[in-house]
Amino acid sequence: MDPPTQISHLALDIGGTLVKLVYFSSNGSEEESRNGCCSVVKGRLCFAKFETRKIDDCLEFIRFNILQHSGVQHQNGAVHDYLSVKATGGGAFKFADLFKEKLGILFDKQDEMHSLVGGVNFLLKTVPREAFTYLDGQKEFVEIDHNDLYPYLLVNIGSGVSMIKVDGDGKYERISGTSLGGGTFLGLGKLLTKCKSFDELLELSHHGNNRVIDMLVGDIYGGTDYSKIGLSSTAIASSFGKAISDGKELEDYQPEDVARSLLRMISNNIGQIAYLNALRFGLKRIFFGGFFIRGLEYTMDTISVAVHFWSRGEAKAMFLRHEGFLGALGAFTSYETRSNNDSKPQHHTVQRAILNCSGDDSFRHIPVTSNLNDSETIECSISLV
Amino acid sequence: MAGPGDEHDPSLDDKKEAEAKSQVCVGVGEKDMSPSSSVPGTSPIHRSGSRPQLDLSKAEIQGNLEERDPTILLPNQSDDISHLALDIGGSLIKLLYFSRHEDYSNDDDKRKRTIKERLGITNGNLRSYPVLGGRLHFVKFETNKINECLDFIHSKQLHRRDPYPWSSRTLPLGTGVIKVTGGGAYKFADLFKERLGVSIEKEDEMHCLVSGANFLLKAIRHEAFTHMEGEKEFVQIDPNDLYPYLLVNVGSGVSIIKVDGEGKFERVSGTNVGGGTYWGLGRLLTKCKSFDELLELSQKGDNSAIDMLVGDIYGGMDYSKIGLSASTIASSFGKAISENKELDDYRPEDISLSLLRMISYNIGQISYLNALRFGLKRIFFGGFFIRGHAYTMDTISFAVHFWSKGEMQAMFLRHEGFLGALGAFMSYEKHGLDDLMSHQLVERFPMGAPYTGGNIHGPPLGDLNEKISWMEKFVRRGTEITAPVPMTPSKTTGLGGFEVPSSRGSALRSDASALNVGVLHLVPTLEVFPLLADPKTYEPNTIDLSDQGEREYWLKVLSEHLPDLVDTAVASEGGTEDAKRRGDAFARAFSAHLARLMEEPAAYGKLGLANLLELREECLREFQFVDAYRSIKQRENEASLAVLPDLLEELDSMSEEARLLTLIEGVLAANIFDWGSRACVDLYHKGTIIEIYRMSRNKMQRPWRIDDFDAFKERMLGSGGKQPHRHKRALLFVDNSGADVILGMLPLAREFIRRGTEVVLVANSLPALNDVTAMELPDIVAGAAKHCDILRRAAEMGGLLVDAMVNPGDGSKKDLTSAPLMVVENGCGSPCIDLRQVSSELAAAAKDADLVVLEGMGRALHTNFNAQFKCEALKLAMVKNQRLAEKLIKGNIYDCVCRYEPPSL
């Protein structure tokens, strides 16, 4: 069997809930680099995502949008050449056979954590205005000094949550995590509200009021603060705690309120555990990423409040515009320059990236979709060996 | 307002008055008396400091004013002081009340006082015991049955007590105040006012929690335990090295408190994902009706049905690179995302377990991170979410262990449900509780409501009759027998023998690891035996009952001995119908204890054989068998006293050396008279006491299995013509009545006296089996003294012979040549002795002692076999149990131990 052909412009991150894709779409222009040893291709990094349970949509998308343009063709699905593609996430193992069979793609499996960190480091170092804080509805971009980036805490909220202390390029350690993550939000949310999707659930939570179900400090102390220990009357004493005593059934609660309580419970918890871990290692910066956040203001707000509250303002939660694609980006950047003289354009380094904000500075929600147009893209150039 | 429960029943007022009339006598040294306090009608003395004080108003000296330590009557001192404190939570009411010891003995006993004087115990010592002895009772009620709680308080008249018993304030009726913490303090304040006429004083919850935990951790040995993989292990906390620690209270929400000392604490963190979340979400998801039901469900659940595990993401593989196994939960409820299942498609059991794990792990993790932050090694978890639930504790322990990589331990508290109530109780001014040390607390496990660890089934039992009925009802439930309990019908009881209740019964317990919380006896006069070489490392029990084989064996021994014991107990009260009924109830109760311990060795905390034997005695007393062996002891004492003169004559005819050997042989031989030993009971049918004694003594062929006699002899008689110095004072811990003490220990005591050594006979305060008690000894000595001048003079010197008492100070001394023979009580009522808890009398007597003689299986083998003393020690016993003989001395039944140990450095 021939060695598989590599395509350098696709990387996948297959998580428990979502499949994230990063691929390079060239403008068609190719320039010689200054020193002449490689060519620079200008184009865009594109992002797409699919629900993992709808993996077939993802397969179709790759077949028609990427493989066709890449010049790699299969006849009637028959696989002659295998393509090697960087992939990360648990699904890189789980769906390896499926991709091989259906698309002729062999996964070059990348370590999940490594990809995640690689993605974040790439974004923070090369993409301007990538990080921002979000507090009380105010989004504020943070300029990160490339020379003073490390160490930081990376909190990746996928189905579960990983907390990673990053000390440099490729230097990181998973120091903590929690099983209360995006999967918990959607999983419990589905059971409690009959919502079908993450977006639906998030949308619901917008219109809810968590005080209906959460037991607040004021509920316990007769409407007064427990100021002695610094708890305001509106602080949540016990998530879902009111469901204890009311004679109400699940059907008696508004799904909006349930979704809201759930979101606050999980965001708050993640914020707290992240803060405690940052404290432990003396880290001032905490970056939150992963699909749970997906740019949702309320989620970011809750996490920020939690970090602010527990750290008494000492630590700040920061978010990344491309939070959902960290792993995929990391996998993408892991295509390394090698010194063999293969004729195919297979290696790249991203030299420069310009965020294409479509002239709109307001942050948009990124829905789960296979529609390419809705994703943000990064203008960049790739140097080909 | 004259609603139900209103307090204008004249009979109640009479009762109150009657109580007020009964008087407490407290001996106080004359010079310590405040001059004004003896004058009636003067204003109450000033209260100062944190120490409680007695109400000294209208105090007067009783009796002869010429006496050195006249008793002072304090008529305004209520004799049955009770405090009451509550913690009213959302689901449970925890009630704590204090009652005075009924058998509080006053010092109006001339004989006792003479001994005290002889031992140098001044009554001024009382000042260092600000707390009056009493009992702390722990009771639980369901909050939705608050009326049961109110009835209970009313029936016990707890609310009528002055909450500040030592204060001079008198509260007008209907203005009583009780300390309450928990949310219900607000909610039910009106109800308490209306029903009981008392006001509620609300105590800060956090403060109560912390002071409750501090008290427990300092005052109760083996209060804390770890719980890993279903195994409980008790942890000894050094009270001097307690702080700082992290207290995690898991209620509806979770409070994480850093405790730095008494009243010094800070809530450093918390989480809103707590017990309320578990129960709230659980209710919505499973339709369970109660918290317990939800917990129960979780035991049958499989969380992998709903949780997304690492293996689910990695196709069954571990993500071992970062230390995650395939079964680690990656995302709680994460599987519910991708499957097209509805809520109804999931088993409530699985949902409950997933929830429980999610919340427990999260609490464990956040607690760990906070402990880490402050460098705390110890984390104690409490609160209603935990409630002794094994799986919850395991999950939290696992999380702490996992995250800390084994560096930290999650610990739990036996009394955790009562932290708040205890704290509220402590918040009464001048309770003096915080001065108590662990050796001043004795926990007992009576039958009744607290039997199942404070779990509730029906109203608490009021009197003995209710208790007996309860035991009878209990048996009728026909529960399965699972432990070695007696099957043979009792010969004397009339109620159909022993159908034994079992701990499997649903009425007995709801959870496999519920811990029993007993009644806490506060005995401020208990002290650590001062001659222990190292009280910190001292462990009374020789046999480790945490070994399953040992435990099973000894529980079986106790249960086989039970029918005989019941017969004896019933016969000791003339075999009346009442006695039979109580005997049956006792048998049921004790069998239930045994069955429970069989299943849950840690149910009562850390138990050794000593505790087990004491449990039996306590159980007998609980059913009002005050002294089951009374008549047997009397009979044997008389028989032994009758042959004593012959024995003494025989001894006196011997050479010093032969005599010493015969004396030790005699102690060992006489130790065969032991009703606690099955083998010996069988022997008794074979001959008279003296016959058995001589036969036994003749069998005493040296060398004994452990034989340090030569060393002891050398110490006593010297060698190579060198005369050793005599012992100043010997403490003789005696064992059984009859031949054992009279033909064995008394002659040995006499030998010491002859050598000019002061002898203190140390005997039980309360009866246990046929052990001789301190109360009985003076009569026995008097009987022996009739025929022996040495004993008579010594007894007179020691103040044991009241009629012919020689007052050491009065100058009319007759034969001043004798060293005194004294008797002190040891402070316990068990066949064994825990030397960490002895009477203050014994502790005082020990101060001048340079020799301790421990005699008998209970005190020299089962306990204290390995005990090290600051002074010389002689341990004498005959092993009357084959297994113990094999285990301890690699010998056989009836082998003897004569262990002599020089002072331990």
C-alpha cells in the first residue's frame, strides 16, 4: 500500500458533543517568500462544527467542501489513497474506522491537551484582539504581551472541564478538572426541559429566572443578607434547593427557569474551581474556552462573576473569540515543517493572522451548524515548503 | 391564653416545688466559704469569669460545726438541672438535653471522708470541677412531626428548667429561654411560645457548628473516622494538635469553614451545589418523595448509564497520560446529551447515583482545593447531606484522596448530625462543658430511640416500662437473626424465650452505616490514672476487636453466656414476674446490641472487649438489675470468710519465702472463682470453696506460663542478705468477690501491711458480674478483721472500721505501728478497666503509690496486659479461656500469669 497522501489544510477535533473543523481555504494566490525556499499562500482559516451524534453530516461536509477543493477525488466512494489528517479529541479514536472507511482519511491522532494548548498559544500569540473580559455586559479586549503570556490557566469547558496550567509552548500540565461541564448542562437540561439542542437550551436560559428554583441566601435568612459571612441575600445558597420544599413537580416549573438555574449552577462552579486552581499556582490570568461558553454572554458573565467573587477581584476571567476551536486549531498547527522533499504542498506555518470580523465588532453567537458562512474566519498566510 | 399545653396545672407547680426542695450537698472547705453566703437572705454573690458557679444563696452548714469539712446545704440549687438546646433543620430536629446524675453521691459519708483525708484529697478539689456530673442525651425528631418533639420536651419538663442553672437569676414562669439554631429557630418560635411558654434564643448557625465540632473533637475519643471503600476507621485526634482544620458543612448549600481555635473561625468558601441540589434535582428527576428514598435509590444505581465516562469518549480506553481511568466521569449527565432518550427512559436509581456522585465529588474537590489553599491537612465533613450514608462518605473521601493524591483525608464525625445542637447547647453561658476533657466523658448506649443512632422510629421512650414494651414489640416484628445470639429458651423467663431481634429489621436502621450515638455521661471527677507511663499511647484493650475472627469469637462468648446471666439476674430479684419481664427485655436488648455489632463493628465507635463487657453491665443496669450477682457474692463472701482464719494460720506458720510463694499461688488459685468464666461456673458444682481453692492452689506448679515470681521475690525479700526498701504504698486492683478477694488478695494485702506498706484496695464503683465493689469491701474487711489483728489495725488506720474509728488527728492512737488499709473506688462498673478514666479518689491515691497490682483476667489480661506504668507493676491472673490463653501467652486454659515489671522509664 502506498503511504497516505497528506493534506495540510484540515484538522479535526472530535469531542463527545461536537465535531470541530478547521480548514484552510486559499485565495488562489501564491507568493514566493523572501528567501525563496518556500511559497506563501494567502487565504483564510475556516471553522465549522457539527454535533457528534450527527457525524454523518460532518462526513458529507468534508467530502463536498474540502476534499473536492483539495483535488483529492474518490471514485464512487472507493478508496484508493488514504489521506492523513490531524485529528484530536476522544472521537479521533472512536471514529477512526468510520473516517477511514467513508472518506479514506486516516487520522494522525494528536493529543487532546497538547492540541488545546497549541491552539490557545497560537491564538494568543498571532491573532490580535483574541482575548477579552466580560463583566456586567461589558466586553473588553485585552492586549496580551506575547513576552508575558506565561504562565496562565486554561480552562477548557467541553462536555467535561479540563484545567491546564500552561507554562510555555508545549509546556503544560493538566492540574484539575470537573465533570460538571457542558455535557452536564445539556444532559441535565434535556432531561429537565425536553430541549433538543444546546442552542435551544441556551436560548431558554436567557428568558429564565433562577430565583424560582434556586434557594437564595435571602430565602433562608428571611430576606436579609447573611452579611456576617459576606453573602448577599441574592446569592445562591443551594442550586435547585427550592425544589425541595415546594409541592411542585417538574412540569410545574418553567423550562426557562430550570435552564437558567442549571446554567448558573454550572458556570458558577466552573468559575470557582478555576479560581481555586489559579490561586493554588499563583496564576493571575484564566482563559476560558471550549464549547460550553460559545460566546454566550450570560455564561461568560456568570463565570466572570464567580471568578471575581471568589478572588475578591484579584483574578480575571478571560475568554477567547475562537474558544470552540482550540483543539482543532492546535491540531492544525501541529502540521510540522519537515525537511523532506515531497512534491506535495503539505507543510505550513501560519505567519500572520488577521481576524476577519466582517466589519462588525459585536460578538455573535456561533450556532451549531454546518453552514460555513456563519463561522468567523481568520485571514492568514501559510508558508509552504 | 389557656391553650393546650399551657402551664397552669397546679400539680406541675407542686412538682417543681418538690424538686426545689430536694437539696444538693456539696462539701466545701470552711475557709473557702464566702462569709456572706452563710447568711440567709443576702444578695447572690457576684459571678465572674467563665466558670459556672453554684447558687450559694441561703447556704448553710449542715451538722456539726466543729467538723473539718462540714457539708454545706445549697437549698437553691436545683437537683435535676437540665439544659435543652435544639437545632431545627428543614428535615430533622436535633435535640440535646442534659440531666444530672440521679445517683449523684454526696460526701456525707464519714468513712469516705476519712479515706479522702488519708489520701490527701481535699475537698477544695471540687473547685477544679466546675461542671456537675450528668448526661447529655441526643434525640432526633422529624421536623414535620414537631409536635412529638414538643410533647417530649413537655413530658420531660425540659423547658421548665432554668437554662442558667448556676446563675442566681430566677426566671418567672413562662419566660424561659431555650437556645435554638437552624432555620426552624425562626419558623417555629411562635409555636414554642404558644405550646411551652418559652422563648427561643436564636444562635448563629455557623458559630454553633464550629463550637459543636470543636467540643466533639476535643472531648470525645474516636469521634472522627475515615470512610474509604466501605471501611470505617476511627482516628485519634490529639486535642492539643487539633487546629487549624477545615470544616465542611453540607446542608442545602455547602459552607467551608476554616477553624483556627475556640470561637476562631472563618467561612472561607462554599458552594451552592449541595444537599439541596441533590434533593431538589433528584425530586424533579425521579419523583422520590423523600431525601432518604432518593439516597436509598442511589445504592442500586449505575451511573455509567447517564454519565459520560472517559472510556465513552476514548472508545473504552484510559486517558492514562493525564491519569484518568476509563471509568472516570468525564461529564456528569453527559450521556443524556447524545441519546434520544427521555427522562422516563432512565432508571431513577441511575439518576440518583449520577447526581450523588456529581455533587459529592464536587464537594470533595472544592474542599480539597480550599484545604490546600490554607495548608490544612484535615477536612471534616458534616451536615445533613452526609448523615452517615456510606456511599456519600466514600465518594467524598475518594474525591479528596484523588485530588490530593492521598495527602489529605476526608474525615467524618460520629455525632455529625448534632453539631449545631451541641453548639447551641455550648452557647449557654457557664455550662463549663468546654473545660471537659475526653477522660471525663463516658458514652453509653442504652436501648430506646438513640439505639439506632438517633434514627427515628416512634417517640422516644419515657420510662422503663415503655422501654420494655418497646423491646417486646420490637421482637414481634419477627426479624431475621443474623448474628450468633442465644437460641436456647431461657429456663426462668416466662415470655417465650429469646426470639432475638436483629439489626436487619427495617425498624432498626435505614442505612448500612448509620452510627449509633449514645448518651454522653459527663463525669467531671474522672481522671487519667497518674501512674500510666504514657497516657497518650495507652490502649486499654489487649485484643483488637477490629479483627473479625476475634470479634466473632467474643460476641459469641457473650451471647452464649447470656442465658445464665439472665437466670442469675432474675433470680437475684427473687424471680418475680416483673424481674422476668425485665430479664427478657434485657436479653433482647443485649442480643440486639450484639447482632448489630456483628454486622457493623463500628456502629458504636471504636469498641474493645472492655467496652463490650461494660456495655453488658450497662444494659443490665438499664433494665434495673442493679446487682445480678448480689446473692451469689454474699454467699461466697460468707463461705470464704469462714475459712480465712485457717488460711491465715497456715500462712503464718510458713517461712517468709514460702509464704510469699504461697500468697501469689493463692491469688492465682483464688482467681478461679469467676462467674464471668463459663469454665469456672461449671467447676463450682464440684466442691466447696476451700476444696476448690486448695485443689487449684496445689495445681499451681511453677513455672507458670508467664513467671516473673523470682524477680518479684527478690524485690520483696532481697537477695544476698541485702534488705530491699519496702514499698511505700501498693494499689491492689481486686477482681471477684468471695474466695478471689478474701482468700487471694486480702492475704496478699496483709503481707504488704506487715511489711509496713500502705495498701489501697481498688474496687469497682458499680457492680459488674461477681466483681467486688468498693461499697462491699469495708464489710468484707471488717469480717476478716474479726479474726486478724493485723487486718483490724490496718483497717482502723485506714478508716474502714467506722465503729472503732481512730481519728488520725485526735491523739488517742492505740496501735500506731500499722500501715493503713484503705479502699477506693475505681470509677467504673465493668469487669475491665480503662485507666484513662478512673475516679479522682484513685488518682489521688496513686500519687504516693510505688506498686500497682492488677489481678484477674479483666483488669490484667483483657485490659492492661501491655500497659506500662511509672511505678512497679505486678499482673496476676489465671487464664480461664482457652482462646485467650493461646492468643496471649501461647498456653492453655488455667495457665497462670505472674508478670512483674519494674517502673517504665
